[in-house]
Amino acid sequence: MNLPAAPAPEHSPLASLDEWEDFLKERYPEPAADSAATTTGFVATDPEKKKEEFRNYEADARPTVREFYRQNHRWQTHDFAQAKRNEFLTLNRREMGIWEAMEYLNQLVDDSDPDTDLSQLEHLLQTAEHIRSDGQPRWFVLAGLVHDLGKILCLWGEPQWAVVGDTFPTGCRFSDKIVFPQFFADNPDSRNPRYQSETGVYEPGCGLDQVQLSWGHDEYIYHVTKDYLPVEAQYMLRYHSFYPWHREGEYSHLTNQQDRDMLPWVQAFNPYDLYTKSHAKPDTQALRPFYEDLIAEYFPDKIRW
């Protein structure tokens, strides 16, 4: 397998991983309360809104965000995504519990971000507490707690563009609904005829489980936790960054019935993923007993990472 030489991991254009999420909040504004809701209560963006009514978020994006997407779209090839699955999904790096992993992720400190002084653990608790306050099922709360733990990949030498970013299928034609689609011109797969049909290396209706998405924290945390969580939570973890599917309606030709049944749950999770961060610190010590009990309900003391 011949992989293109990737830039050094320390080449990190984003001052904070939150810059990517801030961009997503601009590109996908919080849905209006009067828009159509799904069966899970998620309120969808108005499908009748004309394209010209949306701001040109790509043009307004920070230079650091543009550079991040340029790197992401250049290096996330089909071969690269497969190689990273082979490298990381043996889950042989260490064994630790969920709360231990949350504390471990706190090493991912970003002193350059002036907009927040919250730790990674506190961000996870914020998301989970918002879900909990809305009366969602306990497994849903737990999905919110663990959904970003895959960012541990940053602590193991992975560059930003291989950890975060909107995910998309590799091995088939890149949709023009993926943000900054022009940057795919530098991706070697765009010049491989095998990957340039609508289905590429896949069969129509094969199901997303058979589709190799670009590599990142979603795919990693899904594999770490999939044996312990219900299928709805598995979809939330695996596809929460797959915006071309759950927000743009792309790639439906690759989905199967289970994917279509699970889509509303991924959409229900999306607002909690994007819109729950604030400056208010959760009381970690007061919340810890509740979350340790919740973790123990689904997970053993130690799992493989």
C-alpha cells in the first residue's frame, strides 16, 4: 500500500480543536424552533430555505480553519483510512476505564484558546448533563459523556486532520456538499477512476457499516465502545461528524434500512454535540458518583484502547 507522505503531526493549523466545532456551528446554525421535528424530537433545518439565504461560511471561515480542511481533504485517502484502521483498531495501546480515559484526555490542554477555561472532562460532562436535563434515556446520556473520547488520538501523535473534521466516505466520488469540496482536487483519490463513480468500490444500499469513512475520533470511539452500548448510541458515536449524511442528506444511495432507521437518533444527538458548550463549569466532584454508576451500568472496570 503506497500512502502519500503526510505532513508532520506538529503541523497543526487550529489553535484549538474547538475552532472546528465553532465553524460547524456557523455552517449549521441551531435549528429554528418552528422547523419540522423528527420522531425523536430533533428539529431539522428548514429544507425549503433557499441556498442564497445562507451566509457563505466557507468564505468567512478563519484562515486556520481553511488550512485545516485543506490538509484534511488532501490526506484523507481511501488507503490512509484503511491504514489507520489497521493501526489503531487492534485496541492494543492500553487498558483503562471510561472515567480514567476522561481524565487522561485532560492532557489535551489548549492554553492558546481564550474563549474557555474548561477541561476536556468538563466539556464532556456539560454535554451529558444537557442530555440528562432533557430526560433522555440513560444510554443517551452516556453516549454524550463518551462521544469525544476518541480525541485521545491527538495524545498518540495523530495530527488534527486525522482526529477531527467532518467525516465523509472514501472510495467513491466526493460529494460537493462536503465543506470546502474544492480542496479534494489535491487528493490522489480524485484522480483514481475506480473511486470516481457515485458508488465507487461499494454496492448500492450496502449499508454504512460497509463504507469506509475518513479516519477520525468518531470511528475510533465507536470501535472502543461498540460492544457495550445499544445500537442507537453506536450510531451517534460513529456518525456524529458525518454531516454530509445527517445534515446534508447525501450518500443515501449507500444506506440500508437500519441506517435509515437510526438516522433520527444521530440527528437527535447533533444539537447536544454542537450547542451545549458554555463557560459554566460543571461540578465534577458532585457529578462523579452519578456518572461512575452510569458507566458501571454499561462498561466493565477496564476496556481496551
